[in-house]
Amino acid sequence: MSEDLEFFFALMLSGASIGLMYSLIALGFVLVYKATDAINFAQGEFVMLAGMIVVTVLGAQAPLIAAIVVVLLGMIGFGFGLEKVVLRPLLGRPVVAVIMATIGVAAVLRGWGPLVLGIETRALPLPIGDEPISIGPATLPPIQVLGAVVAVLFFLVFSWFFKKSRMGVAMRAVADNQQVAQAMGINVERYFALAWAMAGIVSALGGIVWGAMLGVDVQLALVGLKVFPVVILGGLDSIGGALIGGLIIGIVESLAAGYLDPYVGGGTKDFAPYVLMILVLMVRPYGMFGRRQIERV
């Protein structure tokens, strides 16, 4: 294999692994949107909060398994509490009200994090070693491999949940029309809360893998902004689209950094995904795999 081909393969593999980690966070957007028809603009802050919970528990000399259990239970409880206290009163209101509420929650969490835990970056160590894993001509950090594996496993689980389980079908019905679903006997409030709790689970996993990769501080919330092109590209209501969109965005970032950065001095991977997002929106405003909606007025 030539050096150029090896370099291309290494960039593709690295981009795909990062893209799968993006997809894991994007799944939180999709879960909320499929159930509530609203976009959670606080998803990045959820990830930040989860990472802070883990490093706090680990800082108390607790074992890693205890920290994982605490963050999962904590984020599930946070999702239920947020839905009941902040979002449930908005049930039946225009979707923009829920969106604005999530923006407010994001601002509160961004201010609360440094206030309580300080502004320094905290390491989140995982017992996976630092030795790079060789896959053909490419070498990947263990955390990227772990994040990719976790993302694939949970995509399979949640895909089955929405397509095959009774609760998943009910959540899709709630997303289609809350009033009609309620008239059919579906407890809308229960499934609304379940969607936010599931987003909390995804955020907990994202906080662990991204916190271990980048460190935990308030800047970890920016991963939500980085993931936004993924959900727009794949489609806000498509689990498979989030997976494919994550892979595409991760690979685009990696190729841009590998081939364009040497000529422009760096930074192309930060805006290349947004350029691609805009181009896709011009052709398919609902994303590559999103559901096309036609409104007649």
C-alpha cells in the first residue's frame, strides 16, 4: 500500500471513530425530537453535567463502576425532574416554547458548572490504557475505539426500541401528534418524561467518553454545538440518520484537517461540517434520512 493510500485510510478510520462518538451525542437530540417534536439545545450541557458528576464521584475515591452507576441514575433523575418541573407545564404549547426552555436550561447549566466545580479542566481517567490500537496502517487512541463501540451498541438498542417495542411505538405516536395520542389513551406525560430520561442516559455515556478524551470543564458543552451538523445532516427524527451523519461529519473533519490544513494553516475541520450542512439543507431541508413533512395552509 502506497504512503498516500495509507494516509487516506488512516484519516478515514480516525474520522469514522470520532464520527461514531458524535453520533452518540446526536442520538440525544434524536430521542427528544422523536418523542416531543422539539430540539434540545441543552444537549451539550447535559454531556458537560454528566462529565462533572463522574469526576466528582471519582474525586471522592469511589471506584469507576460506582461513578458510572451514579451518573446514569443522576442523569435519569435529572431528565425526569427537568421534564416535570420545567417542560411539563409547556405540554400542548407551541414547540418554540420548549426550545426556548432548553436554551434557558443550557444557560443555567453553563453558569452552574464553573460556580460549583471551578474552572479548571479535570481529567477523567478510564482503565483502558494509553497504548494506541493499530488497525492496518492507522493507529487510534483506545478512548476513540471505546467510544465507537459504545455508540454502535446503543444505536442498535435504541433502533430496536423505537421500531419493535410497544413503548417506542407509543413515543413515536406522541411525537406525531400529542393531542391525538392522548385521545387514543396514550399517557403523553409519561412518554414525554421517558424521552428526556433516555436523553439523560445518552448524555451520561457521552460525558464519560468525551470527558475521558477532552477532559471535563465547561468547554465540554461545546460538543453539543459540534454535533448539531450531524443531526441536521442525518435528519432530526432518524436514528440511522444520526449514525450515518456522524460518520460523514467525522470523516469530513478528518479529511479537511489532513489535506487542507497544511495549506491554510489549520482550522478547516471546524467549519467544514457547517458548509456541508448548509449544502445539504439547500437540497433536502429535512436531512438525508429525515421525514418529509408537508403542511397545507
